[in-house]
Amino acid sequence: MSEKTFGLLLIAPAMLFIAVIVAWPLAETIRLSFMEAGLGGEEYVGLANYQDLLESRKFNDTIWRTFYWMFLSVTLKLILGLIGATLLNAAVPGRALFRVLVMPPWVIPIAIGCIGWLWLYNGYFGVLSGTMMSLGITDGPFEFLAHKRSAFYSAIVTDVWVGVPMVTLFFLAAMQGVNRDLYEAAWVDGAGRWYRFRRITIPQIMPVIVSMALLSAIWTFNSFEIIWILTEGGPRSATTTLIVDTYKTAIGNYKFGEGSARAVIIVVLLGLFSLLYLFFLGKVNKYYGAK
Amino acid sequence: MATLDLCNISKSFGAAQVLHDISLAIEDKEFVVFVGPSGCGKSTLLRIIAGLEEATEGQIVIGGEDVSAAHPVDRGISMVFQSYALYPHLSVFENIAFPLRVQKMPMPELTERVQKAADILQLTDKLQLKPGQLSGGQRQRVAIGRSIVRNPKVFLFDEPLSNLDAALRGDMRVELSQLHSDLDATMVYVTHDQVEAMTMADRIVVLNAGKVEQFGTPLELYHHPKTKFVASFIGQPNMNLIPATVQGTDGNGVTVEMEGGTRLTLPVDTTGVAKGDSVEVGIRPENVTLGGAALDVAVNVVERLGGLSITYGKLAGGTRFCASLPGNAAVAQGGAITLGVDPADCHVFDARGDVLRRTAAPELVS
């Protein structure tokens, strides 16, 4: 057996796996996006599905809502992750315990966590509504997930709650990798805590910040379970992002063609994110001196 | 520049005491090297001077001012780290300018100071590069540049050459000595390399297990080591230590019988020793001559260095012995040689490891 054949044999299982799990569904999705497909059968309609989407004001709103959701959630995750990592990296007693305590939102199944949040947001039994009433902020029960604006921001809070621990731990790992001598040298030179954070910590962990920003953006863009468990995209589409819209169209309404067109648009957008990620990561690594 | 006085410095980490009551008076413009084996406390002592560690007891006095409780920046010191501690994301210019940026120094003055430091360190054409683009020696110079721009009273160096290869280390030793003479600065330098200590220092502090074994000029330490530890730490190759028994004392010194039966009368102060005491005779490898009749050595290994033949062997009693002989010495692995030694070159250490003062030692070169 030649070396080339042996090599091909070795990668064959992985190639087969990718073909079945990724390539074939992707190709099938692209094919379906040109069809009017439902439970009754398929009919070729060309670019009609895409045309409908681009002309639809509702879809336009969904795209903007998705980006707003992603921007807000990622920004909060990064800021809170940075604050959390800084606190966990500080030489305080019991920090090992705090490092463990930060894990649960990430470790426990999302469905379980979301059910907890459902109770928190409940108007009649939830602790948030109860606290607001007892503080006199609201006159009566406030159902967080029943109003458009509060449902949207509540879903973001839950998404941030789930996402922050991982960002925190990545930032913490990056901070712990910064050479301690750099801080001591700066301290001897008279640099204060904030100055050291701004001029040493942030630049030193910048490659990780960029990685987490872009990866977190992709994951948040694709975030489905949290929204679906909390609101199913409602009320009145207030929390319907692209991924939820795709699911509702294709699986909820059996419009496989239109759903596939949405899925293809998601693939294109995420592809662009991935390219941006690689581009920025290369730039940042070069600028900040990473090997 | 300024004097540096350490007064009764002690340091403990929990129950472990790592520095024991250290007092040193370092003079203005002096180059003092702390030397000792790993874990002897030399870096900890330097970090206490810098203000990176707090002494459990004692005072640090710089230029007559007690700075024990002062922030590092207010002590008038600057420090060069073993790892260089350069900021990889900043250019050479910004690395050198870092302490001045912290001080919010106006740009014209900042640029002038950085340029001056770069001139001294021959970094003028490297100012726009990042540390990753520099060689080890150049990085070291950038780290020194960052120290220079602050015009400190005392420069502190924590093993700054240990990351360089042997050839570059030799070059940098010369550069640092030159820098010391150019800046006319008080410098404290930590190393575990006794060659660095001997070649660069005005005075050397030998530390062992958190205590000062001896503080003196390099030649004082070489010719008049106070303890067996200093004697064996200073000098390359290490001093040979041969077990011996005191046979008697008189006005000429102490007569000992060394392992193998050789008797020598050594010109040392005999206070505190008596016939029958166990002592050790210290003989430096470079103080023996081939063809004498004092020591019989069975040769195990010969290292030919060209100018020298470093010869390793064993005495009759099994004690290891090293001799530094001329490059063309007629010695061979597996052979036997007899070596001669001038009694005036020998050191004698009592059972506690303290030296019996030599009475016929050579004059020290100033």
C-alpha cells in the first residue's frame, strides 16, 4: 500500500463523518433554499425565497434585533468577564473558592438554569417582581417575560449569566499567563493599579479578548435554547432572533424552503464572522507581540 | 548617587526564616555583588532593597534616609530583572520611556532622556523595534535603559545575565563594568556566578543560608576567605579541601599531617587549635606544581583547555583533588602524579569551618 493511500485511509473516517454530519446537510439546506418545500412536496422556485426575505420588513427587523442582541450580550459578557477575572486574579483570601463558585452557570445544563430564571422572572412567584413590589418600584406583579422590552432584556440577562463564566475563565487564564515581572517592574517605576491594568494587563491579554469577542459573538448569534425556553421568541417576536426565526419557519410552520434560505443567510453571516475573527486575530497577535 | 545601608535585616516567610540579621554598609558609587548558591536569600535581599518584599525586621537607609516603609518609586532605586521584564507590545522607545510616562513627564524632556539612554546603550537605531525583534543582549540593554532614564540613586540588578549564552555574558560583563564607570553609580548586583562577582565587583557579599559569610573585595575573598564556604565558593575550579590532623603548633604556624601521610608546617595563626585536632587544609588547584613531593594523586580525568590542563584525581585516602596545571603538563588519564605546594599558599580550616588566619599570605592588589 502506498504512503498516499495509507494516509487517505487514515483520514477517511473523519472525512466520512464530516460529509455525513456537515457537508451533506449543508448541501441539502442550500438545495432546499431554492425550493418551495413543505410536508406536501417540493417545487423549484429559484431565488424567490431569498427575494421574499430581503423584501420582508419583518425579516429586516429580525436581522437588526439579532445584531442588537448579539452586540449587547457580547459587550456585557466581555465587561463582566474582565471585571470577574480581575477580581479572581487578585491576591485575596479564598479566591480558589470564588473560582469554583463562578462555574455553575456554565456547568449546569442550560435548560435547568433557564427554568430557574423562568421562576425569577415570574410575576406572581418570582423574587424579582416580589422585591420590586416590596421596594415600591411597582404597584403589582410584573411579568418580565410578558412585555416586549422587558422580555428582550431579561433574555439578554440570562444569556449573559450563562456566557460570563467561560469568558471570565479565559480572561483569568490569560491574566495568569502575564509575566509577574512586568507588574513588579511597573510597580518599581511607580505605576498604580489602574495604570498597570491599562498598560500591561489589557495589551497582554488583547489576543484573548479579541478571540473571546469574536467567538462569543458567533455563539451568541447562534444562541437558541435560552430564548426558546424563556419566551419561544415572543412576546410578539420581541425576542425572535435569526436562529429562532429559522426554527419557527422551518420546523414550526413546515416551510422548509423558506427556513433553509434563512439558514443559508446565517451560514454566510457566520462565515463572515469567522473570516473577521481570523483577520483580527492575526493583526492583534502581530501588534501585541504574541508568537 | 548615594550610600546604601542595610541595618539588621531579617526576613521570614511564615515559619521559615530566609534572612538572618544582615547588616551591610555600601558606599557611594560602589559596585557590590551579592553572590551565593540558589536559595541563599540574595534575590530576596535585593527585593527588600527594591521594596518588592517587606523585611520582617531591620531598616533600609538610602542616602542617609530611612526608606524601609517607602514605596519603591520613592526609594530612588531602579531595578533590572532577570527576565528583563520588557513590555512585548511596546517599542524599545516606549519601554525605555515607561517610567517617565508614569511620571507624566513632558514629551520634549522625555524624548531627550530616552535618546540619551539609547546613546549610552547603543540602541539609537533600535528605538522603533519591538522587544521580540531584538537579540538577548539588546533586550538586556533596553532593560538597563529603562533603569537609566529615571536617574536613580541606586541601581539594582537581579541576575541580569543569566539568560544569555556564555559568549554574550562575557561581553555584557565588560559593558556593565563600563556602564558603572560611565554612570558613576551605586550598583547592587545579584548573581550565583562567582566569575561575574569576581570580575565586576568592587566588593562582594557572599551569602549562605540567609547569612553573610563574608563582605570584602574580590581578592580579599580569594586570598583571605573567612570560612570554608567562602573558600570553596570563590575560585574556579573550587578549592581542594583535604582532611588533616594537627601534629603541633609553634611560632612558624601549625604542623599538620594530611591524608596520605604528608606533613606540612603551614604559616597560620595557631590560636584555638591544639595537637590532635581535626582540620581541613585548603589548596587551590592553581597553587600546585607538577613534580613536587607533597601530594600523590591518581589521575582520573584530564581536561585540556590549551593554556591549562585541569586534572582531576584522588589522593591516597580517596579525597578528590583537582590541579590546574600548564597546558603541556605531562599528565594522562589513569596515571599517577606527585604535586608540590608552597605552604604559604595553603589555608587551614578548623572543625567549625572557620579559617585560621594566614600569616604569610600575598599582598592584595588594590
